[in-house]
Amino acid sequence: MAKKTSGSGGGSGAGGAGGAGGGMTARIKERDARTRGKIVELADRISTSALSMREPKIEIPIRAKSNTIWDRKRRVLRMGDASSERELFNLSQAKQFMQTCLHSSSIKDLIEAEKTLSLRGMFYKGLHTVAGTKEKTFADQDESDAVLEDLEVSLGALREELHIFAKKKGTMIGNITIVDTGDEIDCRRMGSGGYAIPSIVEPDVIQFKKCDAKFVLHVEKDTVWGRFNEDKFWQKHNCILTEGGGQPSRGVRRLLQRLNTELGLPIYCLLDCDPWGHYIFSVIKQGSISLAFESNRLAIPEAKFVGVRSKDYAECGLSDDVQIALNDNDTKRAKEIAAYPWFVEHKGWQKEIDLMLKNGFKMEVESLITKDISYVTETYVPQRLRAKDWLD
Amino acid sequence: MTRVAERPSAEGETKVSGKKTAARATAESMAAKQRDISVSEFFAKNRHLLGFDNPRKALLTTVKEAVDNSLDACEEAGILPDITVVIEDLQPDRGREVKQSRYRITVVDNGPGIVRKQVENVFGRLLFGSKFHRLKMSRGQQGIGISAAGMYGLITTGKPMLIQTRPRADQPAHHIELAMNTKTNRAEVTVDEETEDFPLARLKGLTAGTRELAQRGEFLAAGAYPTGTSVTVELEGRYQKGRGSVDEFLELTAIANPHARITFVPPSRESAAEDETLLAGAGRGRGSADETPGVTAEPESPAQTTETGGVVVFPRGVAELPPETKEIQPHPKGIELGILIQMLKDYEAAEKGGTLYKFLQERFCRVSSSTASEFCQTIKATARTKVSDLEPAQAEALFRAFQEAKLAPPPTDCLAPIGVRQLLAGMLKGVKAEFYAASSREPEVYRGRPFQIEAAIAFGGDLPKDESARVIRFANRVPLLFQQSACSSFKSVTETNWRNYDLQQPRESLPVGPLVIMIHMASVWVPFTSESKEAIADYDEVRKEMKLALMECGRKLGTYLKKRAKMKREAERRDVFQKYIGEISKALSAINGSDASRLYEALLAQAKKRTAIADQRLDDEGKRIKDEDPADQDGVIIVAPTPAEGPAGVPPGGMPGGVLSKAEAARLKVASLAKDDEPALLDVRETPRAGRGKAKAGDPPSSKSKPEASGPAHGAKPRMRLVDGKLVRVDEPGLF
């Protein structure tokens, strides 16, 4: 049982900025053999317990706030050492236990067949009727996804090491050329749609070939991203423009992190002025609770928040119409976020959230359009970047 | 005799006063009209008092009176009752819409018979009988019943009653036809001859069922009636099944009289379609030929009701008669002043010059010589004071002294309760349920009369789940079918808080659920609310005892239900585990190549161990029986729990095979309850069942290990345990 939280898997990916070729294949083979070994080890432990009349258990590190540690020094979230035991002879866990076994077996099949499956594909691979009943092994994909996340932490293997990928989410465009599974992609020539960021962006899949960009601007959603692309913001300011479709997926976060650490590009975020936007920034910057074990690979402690800010209502002279009143839930959430240890110590953020609560309303990035169609691309962001007016 | 003066009412007088010379009654003219009313005449007009309110009830009452008499006679003579009830429809071709018909009812028993000269008195007079004047536990009390039935038949059809009786085995039977003269309260005999045709051979050929049974020697076999009586009454009636029917009466009688064998030949058709089968009993038989018991004194068969070609046979469940009951003298506290005065007169008449001192000791129970002299002193009399010398005031003083005196309660050896074991045997025979409990209270006293209350409940199984509980009431082993809500027993049921025992119960009404509640009152004098003996009067002492008996049963049920719920939960848990174990074994085997079936077995063993409570056997209190101490307590039978739904569960409702094996298992438990001082239960014998051959082959091993019982089950306590929701006998060789 892997008691380590996020160690081995993350390391293997981050280190390999090197090129493709035979070395890569050998490394993948070695990685697969390791993952396969972990799965067999898990199965052995269960069958040994079963045959010796001990209760079969699977140890699973707890992915909850209680087991998340704020690493003040590195300014990222880490997963703690606490783990729970998934027991077969426990009414509320028996089914998940069975599902864990099913998925372990499926993953072993994938590794041996050298294929990958989407999360949805995994759901279907494990799906059948439990023998002798009318019950399905998985009621829906959510059940399947949760079990796969459990397996990741339990085996201490990353999703891609398990040969699983999520659906594509997020877009990139800008002054960079990359190689994606051998195909060279010039992100300057991606038209209006942009390059769709895949779920797995590890060095063995994507390599950076040529980068002229000086920074990355990450925006919350594709509507805003479209505005920036149409105005050729990335050309004018020599940058990379990305979007994550709301809460960015692991692929997007990993790509941003690689751009940041490997190419040294600063990451600027343009998000809504609401608790949701603040939380997205928090996840990009220090990692999330549920993926705390991957923070090493995903968190970008240097990310900056350029807007939208609470003060912008007054500073930019926005009209009353852009105000969206905070509801009870928003207020509650805002207070929760303000209480996160990494925000508690940050005066700027305390002020920011305070002001939003005082205002009593939230604002979307699009609210800047009320000033002018291209206000956000031509005035707002350039001004802020020049003035280094951001929150970090 | 009832003396009723017929007088014109005062109101009538004032109304006619306006008319001149209207025939005003004079004392003389009135006197001319005043005369005795014969009791027969009185009841002919007030037939509802005797239970002849309507044609349907008339039919039932006739059967009931005849059967009660037969059972009483058999028991007094020490004969195991074998009673046959035949109802013939004499107008089988009547139109559909005709509600009633003419029926001929014949009840044949193997009792002691009746000596010739008493026949007219027994069957032709009201208020003639041996039972009224004594304090002894018996079914009949007043001596009205059968004569009233004959009278009703005479009134409605004009046909006399036909009596055949053979009091001596070596002589031919008497064949007497008699009609009652209601005016004189005397029977008029129209036919009086000797006959060898007893029991009536004609009855054997009535239906296909009777022919079949007769051929096997199981229906009115001549040899089985060395003595006996057969009564035939023709009357206008209505035959209908359902509540308050002959079927129900016989079925309940069979429950309360497991020592009797009762055969019932119902009429060819019902009067109106009103189909309602209450207990699963009548007509539930499996129609299998080889199960019908023999008619010999020691039949060997499982006590299950059977049906052959429409003939229902309630077999004998226990082979010994209830203990003979003693007649007792009245208790001083149990009489009224008028009765005391009458008793004094009677004593004087019987013992010329008898003393009060002797009277007190001889005519009452619990009066010793010292108490007798105390009573004499209290009313200022001496030990030598003659009864005839007593002043009326002294009699009254004596009555008061009775009330104040401290006396031992009346003896209770005059009571013959059914007994816990027989109650269970009866319930098991008549009610298909899952849980049975019975309790027998200690004797108590009301108005100086000893009585004893017994209760039994049956729960679950095939009983309807969403209906009010069914209350079946008995007094001295006689089922009470009418006026339920007027009955003390009914009140005791509604006053008992069944919610305490995990049952639903709307306020002040019967509990709701698959429940049958049986209450029996045994007493030397059951306080009926009316002559038709339909409800027990509401004495506090009686009701209190009833409630205590019910609570005792209820507690057992409550514990059982709680335990059962827990077992069910555990069984469900096990099902969950079992469900996934197969998948897990396969997946693990696919990963590390271990043996899937070995894994499966190992995990299954763990699952069973962890849900072991589902396998536990429950004792009567619903507590877990430890394997080293199978101390079964009396009073409870658990046939099987409701099988948990699930892959391993028994099919809902139970397959015939399952039900049978459960029932057999339960009978084994009844047998095991046998005690030395109680009559032995019939041997339980593995009976071959027609049409079950196929099912047999596929039966689980548990049913193969069913005992081939051949000897008595004395002291044997077969151990039962629940395995996968089925009751399986833990085999102990040498038991049988």
C-alpha cells in the first residue's frame, strides 16, 4: 500500500522535459510495469486476507479538507497522511469495494493492451449486471469516477499512469509551437477555435518546441477568450492565451504549470469577481483539496490575479446594471474562502473579499464590455499588467 | 315456567273510554285469559333468544347445539369424539335468486347413546337437561339447545325430528321420530322402532366424497359406532360460507377440541355467492387421498385438515381426552339471596329436619365445620338450629355474613383448560401462520365461580396483512361466533396495547396485522350475555385475566418481531455481501490469477460469520438459544421467519414443499412440548404425498433428513434452526 501521498508518480512526469524517442518508450514501459505491479500487489493483499479469514480492506488516503495540509513554505496544498480503510463487510462500502476491484482489473487490462480509456470509457468497461441480481455494477459515471480517483491515491499512481484520460476541456492559442504525440502544432495558427488542451499533457505526450511568448493570460471561460483572440491580444502583447471552461481541468492546470516552471512564463488570471472566480484562482495557485496529492504537478504558487476586482466598479466607472447581488450562498462561500489559511494571511485578498461583501454584488468579466466592446482587451488588462496591479 | 299476565294496557283503556259500553275488561274476564305460558311457546315466539334469528343462523345453531351435545356426551363417557355433520340440500334445483332452502341436518356421534325412556325428554322438552343444576364445566348449560332446534324445524317444515340412538353395543339402535308440542312442552312420538341401520347407511352414498371415504372405511364405518346417537332435523335455512357459518364453527371447534375428529359433508351448493374464506382452513385441503386419517381410536396422521370430494375432515390432533372435570358445590360468595332462600327450601325438602350447620357444610364448597359454626353464631343460631326454623331475617343475615366472611376461593380442579400445548396444536392445525404463542392463566374466581382464561395468538404467514386482527372466542371449548363487540374478550383485546408489541393499533380498536387472537374461557358457569350463548358478559375479573393472558402472548410476539426484524436486517446485509463477493473474486482472479472459487468460498464463509445472527434460533422469548442450552420454553412455536427478499431467499409465499416442511417441523416442535402430565400428542409420521413426487427429488438435503417417526415423541425436543430462511431440523439420531 502506497502510504506516500503524491510522490513517485508526479516526479516522473515533471522531470522529463526531454525529447521523444526510444528512451521515452522504455520509460513508459518501465512506468507501466510499476503500475501493474502496484495493482497486483493490491489484489494479492485482498486475496491473502480473504483466504486467511481476515477482513479484506483497501487503504485509501483521505481526500478531504481534514486531511489537507497547507504547506506554508512552498505555498501549495498537500495531502496529509490520514487514510481510511475501505471494508468489504461494511454495508456502505461493500459496493465500492467491489467497484474498486473491478476497476483495478480493468486498468490491468488497459496496461497490458497498451491502450487508454476515457473516464466514461472506464465506466462502460466496468459496467455489467452483478451476477444473480438485477443490480448494475455502477449506477452512473460519477460512481466510477470517484472509484478511479480513490485508486489513483491508493496506488499512488497518476491518472495517465492508469491509462485513463478525461475529456478535453480548455483552449490555448499564442506564440508557441508544441509537439503533441509527434505532431508539431503551431499555436499561432489555430484560427478562431484554438488548440484544444488534452487531458494528458505530460512531457511524453506534449513537448514545447518554440516559445516566443512572455507570459500566459488565463481567462475563465471561452466567451472571454474569444474576445481576446478576435482582438489578437496574444499577438499584440506576445503571450499565450488559455481558458479553462470554468474550473480548469487537470490537463489545463498541468499545462499552465509546465509553462510556468519549464518555460518560466508568468501566469496571469482574469476571472469573475465572485467566490467562484476566487476559488478557481485558489485552485490554480495552490491546488485543490480533492487533488492535493497532485499539487506538486498542478499548483502554480506564482500565479497572479489581475481581475476582475471589487474596486473596478468604482475605478472603471461601471454602471449599476452590471451588479449581480450576492445571495446567501455566495456570502457564505466568500467567508469560507476568506478563511482559507492561504488567504487569511494575505491582506490583499482579505481586502478584496471584504470589499466584495461590502459592495454586496459580484461582477463577471463580461461586465467590462459595458464600457466598450474591446475595453477589456485594449484597456483593462494592458493597464493592469503595466501597473502590475494584481493580487498574488 | 314463566308466568306472564296478559293485561290490557292502561293506555288502551283511556283511549276507548269515549265509546259507550265497549267491552271493558273485568277482573273475571281478565282472569279467564290469564294462563300459563309454556316455555316452548315462549321461545317459539322469541326464537332469536336462542339463536334462531334468521335462516342462516338457524342452520348454524342447529349444528352447533347437536355438536356441543355430542362432544359433551362423549367426554363424559370417556370416548374420543368422532362426529360427523351432514347437511343435505333438499331443494337443490331451486332458482338462483331463492335465498333459502330446506335442509336436512344430521349429526352422528360415537357417544354413549341415550336410554330409550329419556329420548323424549332430551329432544322434546325445553329446559330439560343434566347441566343446568350443577356447577360443572361443560359446553351446554341450560338444556335448551337441541330441543329448540327440533322445534324450529317443526315450525318451519312441519317435519319431526329423527333420532337414532344405541346406548348398548349389543342391542339394535332405537329409531324414534318425535315432534314437540309447544303447548305442553312435551314430545309426541310418531315413530318408535328398533333398527340395525345405524349410522344411516344412506348417508354414505350422498356425494362422491362420502362414497370415496366410505369405501376406505373412513366415513360412518359401522364398526366405529358401538354406541352413539344420530339426530336429524329438517329446517328452512340458508347455507353460506364465511363468517358465522357452519364451516367456521366446525373449524374453530376443531381448533379448541384437538381430541375430536370431525367430518363435515356440506350441502351441494351455497345459498348465495358470498365467498369469503376466513381461516385458510375449510376447503384448503390438498385433496390428496392418502392423508385422510383412519377412524380407529388411535389414528396416525399429521393433524392437518383434509378434503376429499368436498368432504372436510378435521382430524384428531391429540389422542387423549381432556381431563374429567369435577362438579363443585356453589361458593357462598357466588350466590344471591333468592338462591340462598331456595337452597334452604330445597335442603329442607331433601333432608327433613336438617340443621343449618350441616346445610352450610354440605351445600357449599369451602365451608368447614368451624366456618359453619361461625356463620351460625353470626346469625344467632346454634349448631342444632333446623333449616326450617330460620327466620327470613336470619336468612338475610346469613347472606350478609357470607359476603363479609373470609373464605378460601372455590376449588379449581373443576376446570379443564385446553392447555398450552393443545392450544398450539389447534392453532397450528387451523391457522397458517409463522409465529404461534399461547398462554394459560391460573384459575381465578368471579362471583364465587372459578374460571380460567387461556389465550393464543398466531402471527404472520398467510394471514392477511392489512386487516384488523381476527378474534376467535371460545367458552368451554365452544366457539362464539356472534356479537363479538359485546363480548368481554373483544373488549380485552381492544384494551390491550398492542403497540407495545410492535403492532399497529388504531385507538380503541383491534390491532391491525396478520394476526389471529384466540381467547378461551373455561368455567363451571360461563356468564353469557344471553341464552343464545354468543358473548361473555363483561366481569372485571374476567376481563382482567383475559388482558393478562393476551399481554403474555403479546410480549412473546413483540420479542419475536423485534428479533425477526434484526435477523432480517442481518440477512439483508449478508445478501449485500454475497452479491458482491462473486464479482470481487472474479476481478481478483483476473488480476493475480488466484483461484476464484476458493476466494469466493472464503469470502462467503466470512460473510456468513459476520452476519451469524441471521442464523440464530430464537427461543420462546425471542432470545437467542445458545447451542449448549436448548431450553425451549413452553408456549411458542415459530414456523419460519419471513424469508428475506434476495437471491438466496425462499420464493415469496412459499412453495408447497416449503410450507409442508415448515408445518411438519412445527408439528415436531408441538410434539416436543409433551410433558409427562399431559396427554401425548399423536405420533408425527412422514406421510407420502400424492403429486409431490417430483418436488421431492429436487428437495434440499434438509428435507431428506426429516424424521421417519414411528415411536412416541416423549420428552424429545427436536432442535430447529433457521438456515437461509428455512427451518431445518438439527438432526439428533436416536430421537425417534
